[in-house]
Amino acid sequence: MALNVASLFQQSYKEAQGKIVLQVLLFLAGFPVHLVIYFIYLVRKKDQTRDTELNNIRSELSEKQCIAQWHSEYVDQLVRKRNFLQENTSDKEINKVAEKLADERVEKEIARRTEEYFTQKGIRKETYLVYFHTLLERPQFLLVTLLPGVLMYAILLLTSNPFLTYIAERLIQSVLVIIGVAILVFTILYISPFDPASNILGESATQEQITAFNQLHGLDLSYWQQLWNAIKGIATFDLGSSFAGNEDVATSIANKFPVTLTIALFSVIMAVVIAIPVGILSATRPNSFLDYSFMFIALIGLSIPNFWQGLIFILNFSIKLNWLPATYSPSNHLSMIMPVVVLGTALTASIARMMRSSLLEIIHEDYIITARAKGLSKGQMLWKHAVGNAMIPVITVIGLLFGGMLGGAAVTEKVFNIRGIGSYIVDKQFIPDIPAIMGGVVYIAITISLVNLLIDILYAFLDPRIRSKINQS
């Protein structure tokens, strides 16, 4: 077992060669191990030093007058060249060039003879990377260095599986995107013409009060200091207190974000359950009355503004029919129905149209025609070959629209009086309440990044071509 693990780590370490970023990451992760092993390598290299053999060869060449002979030969060649070309080269310059050429020949001869000597003795010339690679072959080395090099071995284990490597790369990309979003949002808020102190304290605030407010919330610091504090707070989940109300931002987001996320998830589920069958039916019966009807309804769904649809729902289902509550209440599950339907209407329409167009394109591909020619029924051809491939662009649309729903749910939340993350950010942006806005936007970005990661994983499961590229990489 230990031998197999050591072999796995050795193979992963070998494949990491040539990938500079991965090599640096492995070195930093296993720095304590590398520090000790490099010292051992230097000691071992000193024990196997070539200095003695180099000196012996150099002495032998001097005793045999080889160096003087080569120098004389080069001088003779350069003199004949000068005479033939009629160059104005002095004897001193010729002698200097001859010495340089002779020294180069000596070094080449020493290197050649040294290699022959060590090859005969069975002593292998090795770099530190080669030496460390050979140590990874030994299970004993793995056991001794497992604790100090646990992070390095975790990375090697991760890179040994192409699919895990694929996921890790996407996670790193997501982290970079989140950092970029944080910097962009903070910069926009920093250069905003709105003054938080003046907006919160009012026009009657004195300059001393404004200065004290800025000092209290760190607004008197430089741009870089404020940016660093904001990013550090996001990374440590310590977002501080909001400017208005002095409420803990992390607690507020923790209370409001699940509401928006729940409504968005139910909207996506509703959209997928309705839109996928509708898109398949429309694609299998193109240009029929059913197809035209479904696509016309989908077009209407895309065209209806959320706020207007919400108000119409409240007017009819709450006021006239008294079936559903007009405002959202966490204790009343019926109050979630109208917000979910309103938020999911445009998503349902978009998915249905994308499913139809994607499936129509797949149905006319050559491999589908070949499958039909081999005798597969229409149902087998559809479900075994067509639907899975047609789902790839549909999944992309779902991921993109889901992110838009999280950020764009503020209108729906306002209509139904939902205290979610969308309305929370909108309420805070005119102050501007920098900690609250930063926290809300960045944690929405984190959720969207995780959704995109899930979509990338679904790609690999649905499309064998993507799996093949992952394995080859």
C-alpha cells in the first residue's frame, strides 16, 4: 500500500515538472521538507564532488603539455588566417584569442573525461529535482516526511487525479474572480460622490462630527488601507458594522441571504421542471400548433416586467381572490408561491427556448441520423443521444440566469416586501454603506462562482469530449 502511494506521488511530482506555477506551489507547500532535503543533497553532493577528478585531469593535461600545444596550434592558425586575409591584428590580440580558445578546449576535454570517469564508476550526475524525485520512490521517505509535508502531498494527491485537478483549477479561478469583484466594487464605492458621513448624520452635522464618524469607520485611511481591511474582513467573515444602524454586517447577511437563495432555488426548480419538457415537446414537433403556442407563451414570459407581474399577482390572487398572502412571511409557506413564480417566469421562458433550439440543432447532426439508420427508435435516439448533448448549452443558461436572479431579485423582493439580500443591497447603496454593500455583493459572487463550478462539473459528466480533454490535460 505504501509503495503504491509513493509511486503515485512520484508520478504526480514527475508530471508537475515543466509547470512553473505548480512547481512553485509544491515547493512552498513542502518548504520544511525541501529545506532539510536540500541540505542533505548538498552534503551528499560534496561527498561525491568532482573537484578531485577535475584537478587530476587538469594536472594530466598540463603534464602532457596539451594546453601549451593547443595554444600553439591556435596561434599558428590565427597567424595564417591574418596573413591570408591581410588583417591588421596584433600578435597580442592573436595570443589573447588563442588563450581563450585553448581554455574552452580544455574545459570541454575535462567535461568529457569527467563524464567518462563517473560513467565507469557508476556515479550518476543529478540535480536537486532528480534527487528529490528518487527519494519519493521510497515508502520510508514518505512516512518520515508525511507530517511536515502534508500540504505538499495533498497537492500531489490532488494533481494525480485529472478530474480533481480540474475542480481545483476552477476553484482557484473562482477565488481570483471573487477578489477581482471585491476590488472593483470597493473602488466604485470609494470614488462614489456620495458621502456616508453626511448622508447618515444629516446636513446639520458639524465638521467635528463628520471627522469623528470617518475615524470611527476608518474612512480617513488611504485607499489601499481601506481596500486591505475590506478584503481581509471578507476572507475572515468579519465584515464589521454597517454605517447605518450599527448592525453586524455578517449577521445581517446570514439572516437575509438564505431567503433570497431559497426563492431563487425554488424558481430554478420550477423553471427546469416546466421548461425542459416544454422545450423537448416543441423541438420534437417543430412548426406545429403546440410549438407555436409554447414559444408564444415563452415570449410573453420574457417580455413581462417582474414588478408589473408581481403587482398583477397581488391584485388578483391576494386582493380579489384572497388565495395567497400579498407579502412574504417566513412562517407562511404559501407566501413564497407568488415570488417564486414571478422570479422564475423569465427563467422558464429562456430555458424553454434554449432547450428547443439546442435540441433542434442536435437532432439534425450526422450521428443522430446514423443512429436512426441503425434502427434505433425515435425515443431511444432522443433520450440516449440527443437530450444529453442538448442540455449542455441549457445548463450554461441556467447558471448565468441563476446568478442574475440572486443579484436582480431586489425588484421582486420590494414588491412582495421580502427582506432578502437584493433589497438589502439596494437600501444600502445610496448611503453608501460600504461594509454592507461589499459583504452582500461579494457573497453573491461567491455563490455564483460555486454554481459555475457545479456547472463545469456537470459539463464533464454530460459530455464525454470534455472528460477526454480533462484526462489528456
